[in-house]
Amino acid sequence: MTHIPVLIPAPLLLAAFLVPLAGMLHQGLVPAVALAGSAAAAAFAVLGLRKVIAEGPLHYELGNWPPPVGIEYILDPLSAFMAVVVTVTGFLSLVYFRPSARHEIPDRFVTGHAVALLLLAGLSGMVVTGDLFNLFVFLEIASLSAYALVAIGDKQAPVAAFRYLILGSLGGSFYVLGVGFLYFATGSLNMADVAERLAPIYHSRAVIAAAVLIAVAMALKMALFPLHLWLPDAYTYAPSAVAGLIAPIMTKVAAYVLIRVFLGVFQPSFAIDHIPLLPAISWLAAGGIIFGSVMAIAQQDLRRMLAYSSVSQIAYVGLGLGMANPLGLVGALLHVANHAFMKACLFFVAGSLRYRTGSVGISDLAGMGRKMPWTFAAFTVAALSMIGIPPAAGFFSKWYLLLGALEVGNGWFVAAILLSSLLNAAYFFRVLENLYAKAGGKEDESRVAEAPASMLMPTLLLAVGILVLGLLNSLIVTEMLMPVASGMYRR
Amino acid sequence: MNLAGFSANFTYVVTTLLLVIGLYGMIGKRNLIKKLIGLSVFQTAIFLFYIHGAVQPGGTVPVWDARFATAAQYINPLPHVLILTAIVVSVATTGVALALTVAIYRRYGTLDETALLQRMKRDS
């Protein structure tokens, strides 16, 4: 039996407990411990992905209790891919966390690192677990960490965190209730076991209620329009270091749970024939894509613009899932990876800007492209990728989503994807115009310098990563995502 | 619904009532503490639902006893264990939420959502 599946969340959890101890000895040790734990998790995730592609799924029986009685951790192509996205993006976010937290939240430096690691442990646990209730426990570990991290931000942050907590806990509670229905209907919590026992009782009203509850729960957690109300304030008022950690991966893991439950635990046909959940998700997502983009155009604050853009971008993932065909799912999964890199890069830039100028208004950006050339070069790459200009990665996920929409023959979805690219262009070109075409203010002309190397490095790495993901997209799709997607729909 | 049906489904009726009351508290009330009370009521209703599912009429405690040979004679212990975990989660959530309300009150001097949103708007 291989230990790799459990070795992904374990180093993060261990580091989360070691960080406060290290902080008592010397503050300088804290980032080292945090990065070591996160790097170990990322290394095991990459190792796991390679092994899964070569040898097939890896199973780990926690405490040596065989499933379905014991809790099982599973690395299959889907969870291995997600684990790599979560841990690698998480690692880069932690690299950025140190300089940004030291500047913005110096008195929460140690605890901030510890809670950030708990958040990553929760998210990676959600990805690898094969047990429905264990998923809830990891979900709440991640969510509670996120509420706490958001709350250490600006003056308004605790209010934003409280609203996030109420809606997030409502989502968590709906999920437990849904899992309760499934448990009493099937007598099991192991996903593979539940999947087998569910097939003959799809018509049961308890099962349908469970499906609806879990769908609403995860729609809340992934901020699927119109359940996105917690997101804009939370992302805007969170410390920059936290926004750079939460925004890229948090909502995607909730989307992963939807994929796991509705294409794995249930057969894909269930959520179409017995209750039209997948079509509902796809229509809401199509609405959310447009709504988020339009709202982003209206914002004056760079962070709030990026937050509304997240509402729109997570809806792409929902749309790809809701289309219920392999091409759409490929687009959704590719977009999970692409958008994780893009949004991390963009929020890092917003944080660096705040570090140097203390302001994140879009109108204050005039001339900044020349003062912080490298930072905003990274921003430009990410922005072009968000709009969908090849060879940046964002183009390719939209391409597969578009192919998926054409395959189901839904003109509205095609229109939504194309229109949102146009809207993305509108709000990013407004920023780019300010950055490069307008002259800067007079008095701070000389004072604003390039971001410090510790913040610039992860930002540039992500920008390069966006291009690499774009260039390698055919490899990722044919080697990993296409087998995942066709595997999930073949059953 | 006749009386027999009602008593058979009594727990479900109470659970549903509590869920609705909790949801109303969370969404309908303007005071943050009342929202939190709503959340707690909502979560407690779910605990009740799980515990009810564990009941085995005439069943005994889930410790092996030679006089009770079949599984159907024991109460199902798993929902109890799950709910112990869920209670821990709920306590942690309440703790974080109370800490947040303290921070909010210190900064804004109110816990009324309408007043808070006004004062937040003034700040930004």
C-alpha cells in the first residue's frame, strides 16, 4: 500500500502545528517551516500524479481500516490533478504570504501562517478523501480558516468575514444534511460504496433531496451566481496575502466536490433525468459569467474588480460541469488550473501595488506600468490570459468550453462565453490603459519603486506559469484531462 | 395528516420546523447575534435528524452482547459519532463567529446589519 494520498494533507497539518512553536523560538523560522510543509505536500502531489498516470489510482486505508467501514483516501487522475493545482498554487501563495503579511499584518504574522497552512490542509484533504463525511470535516477546517484569515484584514474585514461565515456555515450545514439523507438511504459514507448502492434507488425522494441539498451547499461554497453574495466583500477587505491564497483555489475545490459528487457518486445521467440539477447549474453559471463581468466593469477598486471577475470565472467551471459532456468537463478542469494561476498572479500584483503605494484604486494606477515594470508585465500577461488571447493559458480553457457548448448545441452558452471575453477585455483594457497610456501623478513620481524581490518572484513565476500552461495545454488535455473526462462519462 | 402519521413522523416535523426557524433567523434577522442563534438552531436541527436516524426501536446499546445476535438489535452508533464531530465543528464555528462579533462591535459600535452596512459604506 502506498502512503502518497495521505502524505499530501499530512505535512500541511503538521506544519500548521509546528509554526506556532517555531514562532515562539524565532519569527524568522516561521516562513521556513511553512514553506517546508507546503513544498513537501506539493512534491507528494506531483509524485502522486505521475504515479497515477503510470499505474492507475492509488488507495490508502486510513488507520488500516478497509473501506467501506474505514475512511479511504484516493488519488485518481481527477483528484491527483486537483491536488497538484491546490498544493502548487498554495506553495506559491505562501512564498508571497511572508513579505505581504510582514508589511500588512505584522502582529498576525505567526498565526496567519499557521491558519493559512490549516486552510491548505483542509483544501487538500477535501481533494484526496474518498469519504463523504470526512469531506465535510476538511471542508469546515478550510472554511473556518478562511473566515479567520479574512477577518484580520481592513477595518471592514470582520463584517465581511461574518457574512462569509453565516453563508458558508449554511452551505456546510446543507452539505451535512444532504450526506445524512444519502447515509440513511444507503447505509454507507464511502463514495465508491455509496455510488454502487445508490444506482437502484435513484427515484427515491430522499436521494433526490440529498442531491439538491449538496448542490445548493456547494453552489454556496463556490460562490455560484446568485449565491455569490459573500465573495466580493471577503476578497476585497481580506489582507493581500490572504486574498492571494484564498481567491485562486478556495472556490475551485467546492466546484471539484460538485464534479466528484454529480459525476462520480451519482451517475451523470441522474442529475439530468431524475432532477435537472446539471442543467440548472449550467444556466445559473451562464448568467453568472455575464453578471460577474458586468459588475467587474463597474468597480473602482482593483481588488473588488478582481473579486467580481472571480464570480464570473468560477461560473465557467460551473458551465463546463453543467454541460455534462467530456469536452465541457475538460474545459472546466483546465480552467481550474489556469484560473488558479491567473487569479493568484492578479491578486499578488494588487498586493504589491498596495505594498508600494497603499492604494488599490483603478484611477490611481495611472503611469504605474512604468514605475513597477516587472510587476505590471506579470499583470498584463495574466490580464491577456483572462481575456483569452493565445498563447496565454486562458484561451485554451475557453476554447474547450466553447467546443463543449457547440457539442450540446446551446447557442446561449456560446454567446455567454464569447460575450464575457468581450466584457473581460473591457475591464482589463481599462486597467491597462491607466497603467501604460496615462501619465502618472507628479508628487510620487520618484518614490514608487518596483516591488521587493520576495513579492516579485512568485508573481513572475505565475506569469511564466500561465504561458507554460498555455503552451503545454495539448499535453495536459490529452495525457490527463481527456482520460479523466471520458472516464467519468463512460459509466 | 392523521394523528398516527403525525406521531410516526414527529421528529421529522420538529426537525423541519427547527430548520425553517433557523433559516429565518439567519436570513430574516438584522442583528448579528440573532443570525448566529439562527445558525445554531439550524445546526441543532441537523443533529436531531441524524440522531433520530440512529434509533432502533427496542435496540440496545452498541456493545457486543451474546443475547443480541443480529445487528438489527443494536442502536446504530455511527450517526452519534458523526454528530459528535459535527458538534465540535459547530462549537468552533460559533466561537469564531462570536470573536468576529466582538471585533465588529469594537470597530463600529453596533451589531445591527443595516447600521453596519451604512457605516461600512462611509468608511470606503
